[in-house]
Amino acid sequence: MPANSAVLRTFDESGLQKFHWRTIMTTGMGFFTDAYDLFIIGTVTAILTPIWHLSTGQLALLNSTSLAAAALGALFFGKLMDRLGRKAMYGTEVIMLAIGAICSAFAPSFVWLIVFRFLVGLGIGGDYPTSSVIMSEYANRKNRGFLVTLVFSMQGLGLLAGPLIASLLLSTGMSHDIAWRVMLGLGAIPAASVIYLRRTMPETPRFLITVKQDAKKAAEVVSGLTGKHVESSSVEVVAKQTLWNRKNLLRLVGTAGSWFLIDVAFYGNGVSSQLILKALLPNATLVTTTLVATTIFLVAALPGYFVAAAFMDRIGRKVIQSVGFGVMALAYLSLFIVPTIVKLPILFLIIYAVSYFFIEFGPNTTTFLVPTEVFPTSLRGTAHGISAAGGKIGAFLGAFVLPGILKAFGLSTTMGLLAGVSALGILLTIFTIPEMKQRSLEENETVTKRAEEPKHTVAAVKYS
């Protein structure tokens, strides 16, 4: 371990403790909110279209605003957290989320709703690098994959809560003009619940040592979190690194490229979901189709998040990501070769369910984790922000470009294209991303010199 080994080795080798679970709740609640806010807008647009007489262009703008803003938010927050520190930025993104959600609920017009959804998107984007990097830097070596993936798994619960709340509100007979406002406003509650916890979290020891060169303060934080005495006898100076050298650039191509590809390919399951619902429930109401889609997600996709968390530190990131892309490629390839499968609902549903599981037990979770591990501390936020932005661009293309391809060339060609996208994801994973299972984050750092300073012992302090 190159940098201040006495302090960080204590952190890395500590077992799972109370502060790990508290950090999961503090960071994970943001992803619950992110998923809820991104889902709920689909139901809101379906309600608003006849009320505000929205055109196709307006619908596309409303649906895409948060995605575009999220890409900007990821870049902005990722860069600032490397410059100003994790603590300085943390909590700001959920404040933006909460304010944006409340304002969206009271939007007087389409234009104002776009403005407020843009604010929500900035917060969502900012939450990706801040929460993932903080959880990774707080994690121990052996359980890092489990802890970071568990944070991201809160997305699955948010995706489940969105349609359930929408269905509940719609089934009560509540006026649609009130229902959509309540749906958007409820997104402020989980975000607001963790503002205080985020703003009062101590700076991560890794940032304190590597960027701030403050080993004494880092030792105090480690002692407070682990309850162990820590001795720091030297300050190791970490060389300034650039994101644009050959090694880091290759890794960035791998992390941003993989995230871009999974979000493009994920559109294949979006198409499949609509085809399944159309085949099984051709005349169903909005409430019915929402509940059926939720049930499919609950059975096929949600378990994948938690299975990924359980096996991430045993199997490894590269294997899980490669297998996930591989199963997706096979599923889409089967629809390319035999497009008539869509006329066999049971077989089609099985293929869909298997691919959906391996998206979550695969690249949807690993692309969130890997950028927190393969870059040095001084670049970690920036690199994760760029990677997350790549994913949001992929989501935009998947949602707004591929429908045109589907309409022009048909299902078979579209699925063949997505099979190729998934296969490319396997190649990127194998050739650009190092395996970080059970390895310390400090392996990415380069020490230039060691400056001796008087030994000191830091007594354990209580963290509350």
C-alpha cells in the first residue's frame, strides 16, 4: 500500500462495521430518489399529455431534460469533488433534488416544469460520482464491491416504489391534475431525509492523505470510525497524475464506454417490455400495465442487484460484467435470428426475464462500481463523472434514436444491432478494465517521496 500505509491499512483491513451500514443508508437513499424521479416522469407525461395538450416534441423534451442535465451534473460534481473535497460537495446534490422535486410539483406551465426537471437532473447526475466515490473510499478492501453495489441496489427499490406509488394514487380516483403533482413532489422526501447526514459526514481518509496531505487528520477520522488506535509516522507525497496518460485514458475508455453501451443496449429490454405488455394485455388501462411491468421488474430484475452485491467480491467485476453483456447479446441475437419468438409469449417472457436479470447481475451494477476503483484518488470523482455522463448519453440515444431505427427497419434489425452493442461491451471489459477484486485502492497511487514527521498516536473517538 503506497500511501501512508499505517492509516489506510487499518481502514482497508477493518471488518464490516456500523459506520459502513450508516454510509450505505446515507448514500443509497440518493439512488432510491434518483430512480424514483427518473421513472415517475413517464407516468407524469402520460397524464399531462391530454391536460396540457403536449406535442410529440414537447414529450421528447420533457423526457430527455433530466437525462441531459444528469450528464452535466455528473461532470460538474465529479470535477468539483476532486478539487474541493468530497465533504465540501456532499449533500448539495440532494438539496438540488429536493428543491427541484418540490418546485416541479407546483410548476405552473410546461416551460417551468422543464426548468425544474433540469434542476432535478443536475442533482441526479451529481449523486452518481459523489455517492459512489464516498462509499468506495469508506469501504474496506474485502467488502468494497459488496458495499458499493448495495448502494446502487437502492436504485432497484426506487424503480419499484415509483410505479407502486403511481398506481396507488391513480387507483384512488384522485384528480389527474393533482396526482401528477403529488407524484413529482414525493420525490423530495427521501432526498431531504439524508441532507443532514451527508453534510455532517467527515472527509474520507483517502482524500485527506492523498490530496490534502493531512495524515494526522486522516488518522483521527480512521480512529473515530474504526475505534482503533492509529499511528502515523510519515507523510508520503503522492505524485500528481493526469487523466490523459495512456493508462488512465485506456481505463476511461473502458469505464465510460461500457456504461454508454449498457445504457444503449438496455433499450432492448425497454422494447421487449412494451411488446410483452402489448401481447399479454392489448386493452389494459394505464394502472394495469404499470402494475404488470412492476411485477416483471420485481421478479426478473430486482434480484439481480442483490445477487450482484453478494458475489461481487467473490467472482469479480470483469467476470460479472462480461457474463452480463454476453447473456444480453445472446438474448438479443435470438430475437434477431428468430423474430417470430415475440409471437410466443411464454418463451419471449423467459428470454426477457433472463436478460433482465443479467443486466442487473452484470453491467448495470458493475459500470457504477468500476470507475470508483481503477483511478487514483485525485482523479476518481472526475473519471466517475465522465463515465456516468457517458452512460446518460447512451440512455438518451437508446430512448430517442433507437425508436426511429425500430420503426424504419423493424424489430429483427434493431435487436441485431443491440446484440452487436452488447458484444462490444464484452471486448471493452476484457481489454480495458483491470480487476480490482480484493485489491486496495492505493495500488493506483504513485508515491514520489516520504517526508518524516514526529510519531503521534491518535486515541479512538466516538463517531455519531
